[in-house]
Amino acid sequence: MTAITKNAALILLTAVLLAGASSCIMEDRTVEFVVTEETCAPFDIDSPFTSFTEPAFVFLADDLNGVLSDNDAAREDIVTARIVSLSYRVTQFSHDHDWDITGAVTVERQDVADGPDTLLNYTDQSVQGALGVKIPANLNEDGVGVLNRALDDFIAGGNPVLIFKVVNGGVNPPPSVSDRIVFQWEPCLVTHIVVKKDIEVPDPF
Amino acid sequence: MPFAAIVRRSCVLLALLVCVATPLSAQIESQLSAYTGANATGYLQPLANAFGADLNCGIFRSASIPHLRPSLRLEVQVMSVFFGDDDKTFMAVTEHGFSPEQRVSAPTVVGSEKAVLVDGDGGTSYAFPGGFDLHSFALAAPQLRVGGLYGTEAIFRFFALKVGGGDKEGDKDLGDINFFGFGLKHDISQYMPPGIPVNLSAGFFWQRLSIGENEKGGHLMESNAFSIGVQASKKLGFFFVPYSGLSYDTHSMAVSYDSESGGVKKTENIDLDKTATLHFTLGLMLNTPGMNIFGEYNIASQSSFSFGVGLGF
């Protein structure tokens, strides 16, 4: 056998081995990804009174379906979804003086009987001081429970609708008809959605 | 299967191994989007270390270099590392305003596929993403040796490929993969007193691998590796050439990805920890006229192995 023939045979053998090995390089994995979603609910406050209540509706299924679609995932791929944190900030305020407000944000379900429960409390919060600044909130376990049950219902195929309410009990100095308290603010909720995905990864040895 | 089809499939396989990072790249970016800063570095570091170890092996073999005979050899080799338990986890810190802040042992990119959850204040929870459960990480590289002039040999590695994201809607086009390496090796035993029982050489090798392009014109991933060292070998019988080497290797890697931390999408640029390590090689080459086959094991901060085949003269 000439050297060229021997070399050709070895090349062929090497190529066959490489070709045969190609199916062994890729391995199947089911990986748990974490999708971070921040949902904000805007409130418009315009009141001459110390006590006021303002609702905001959040259609949770629409928001989460959009997030899943952006990440090439479906509802049945969700392993778990949980509330991570909440912050709030004033997004619009223009007045010749500041106000300090005291109250709470509650949450309840519109689609089923759950809540209202307090999500967070704020005490002597400066409206001017919260303008453009994200302030972390100390969350109340009962309110977080309403949210987590809504997330569980979504995973199970439901269509939860949340009602957030600002229940303000105190304003200093007190507003009046001629000096109304006017501002926009929003609490923003961070949620972690754990999604499983079947993928192929290279793991040849 | 026709031979031409085998060759085509083999070339595809080699291309697959060379750009083994790229099918992972799109998936890794999804995982990284939940991480920033120190967490992203800890998550990716084992893969970066493996990259460096793979790039810096399989370069130098026989220390014997012709002095006045031209030599040309085209080689293909596979370089790989095995991951240990230490590579599977890192100490991650909770982010996104989670309270209380906690440090948790979480999977790295090569660790468990399962996410890790921790509980916080007020019924909140935080999730750390899973990894890809990799046991090994392999690269393949074509390599060209040109030499024979006064005991000096030049070594080149080169590969370029444009990678699409696949047929699925929304798959990312990862862009260009560019891989280039250059080095020189010189026979130093010619300067030694006669009677030395082995061939000795010294050499260096520099490599750069870049993948894709981000919106700011930089690369999605860029890796630089450098190795400098000495080699010894001895021909036994007609075909067998055991060889050994001692080198100093460095490697650095930078990654760019989109993060959605805090609900705001932004581009994160992270420079992974630069590695520098001594590297000891033990190998055996089977050298026949026109072809050689080799296998070697490398002991360094990340141990690796390599094998391949070369054709030429």
C-alpha cells in the first residue's frame, strides 16, 4: 500500500470518526431561566382633601403573557413566579410648596374574592422628596400573599385582575379647594418568573 | 455516505466545535439578563477559565525543527477541559431591591440547571437562574505550521464564520466569529553542547477570538490568550515522539450583553477575571511520513487535554 493510499485511508477514517461523533456532541438539557419583570401602576392624585382613595387596575395575565412571549416561553413553561420587591416614586409634581403624606397602598383581586390587604405603608413621605427617586418599600406579608396567589392562579390558567388602591389618611399641610394636592406617582413591582426551557448544549466529553 | 458528504459533515462538525460558544451565546445572554456586575462575573468565570485553558493547549509539540528544510503542516485538533465541583457554584448576591440582601451559593453557567430560590421580607422570594450542567467544554482549531529555516517555525490559527440564529422567528443573528492566532518556535538545542539527549525549543503564541458585534460597535465576546514557554522531545524508534513543555499562560475575556435589571434594559460590559498560570504538558506524537497524530494532557490552574491530526511534510 503506498504512503498516499495509507494517508487517504487514515484521513477517511478520521473524517468518519468525526462525522460519527457529531451526534454525540450536543446534549439535551432542561434549564430554568429567570425572567425579571417590573410592573408599574400609575396613580393620578388631584384632591382638596386630606383623605383620598385612588384605584389602579392591573391586568396581570396580559402583562405576563407579553413577558413570556418576549422570552419565547409559554404559560405552561413557568415553574414558579414570585414577588421580589416594590419601590415607588413621584413622576410628576410641580407646586410652590411640598406636602408630607401618610397612608397605605392596598391590593385586592377583581376576579375572585381576595383582599383588600395592605401592601405597604408610607408615613410622612415628602412628595417633593420622592420626585424622580425610587424609594424601596417595606412590604406587608398579607398584601404580598394576594399578589403571589394571583401569580399562582395565572400559572394555573387563570386571568387575575389586580386593583391597587392608594388609601391616603393624612396630608401636611392640609390641602384645600384653593390649594389642591396634585401629583402623579407610581409603585413598581419586581417579579421573578422561573421558566424552564428544553435546549441543546455542546458537551462532547 | 459518500466521501464528499463525510468531508462536508466533518467540516461542519469542526465549525460547530470551533464556535461551540455560539449556540450557547444566545442562551447565556438570556440567563445573564437577570444578573449584573459581580454576579455576572461569578456566573461566567468557569466558562472563561475553560476557554483560556482550551486556547492555550495543543500548540507546541515536537521540539525538533528542521534547520534548512522547508516544512508545512496543516493540523486540526480538539482541546477540552473537564469541569470540577468548584466550577459549578459561586456566591451570588440578591439584587433588584430584594430585602434582606443575601449571599447564596448559586449555579454558575456550567452548574445545575435548577434555579435557586431564597425567601425574604414580607413574603417575597428571589430566584437565581440555573446553568447548563456542562461536564466539559471543547474547542477545535485548524492550525498551520510553516518552518524549516534555521530551526524556526511559525504557527498560525485562523477561522472566520458568520453565524445566523437559526430558522426560528426571533432567533438572534450572532454575527461574525473571528479567530486568529500567531506564534513562533525556535530550536534552542542547536546552541547547546553536543550530547544533550533531547531536542529543546522555545516559543510563544498569541490568539484572539471574537464573536458578534453589539450596538456600540464592540464585540459580544472577546477573548485574548498568550503562551510562552519551552518544549522538549525525543524521537523513539521510527514513529514515537514523546514530548513535554513548560509555559506561562495568560487569558482575558470581555463580554457584552443586554440586562433587564430593575426593569430597565441596558447594555452591560463585564471584564472577567484575567488568569495567569504555569502550564505543564505531557504528550505523545505518532509521526509518520506525511501525517502525525498526537494526544496530550496539560496541568495548569485549569487542566485540559488535546488531541488531533496533522498532514504535511
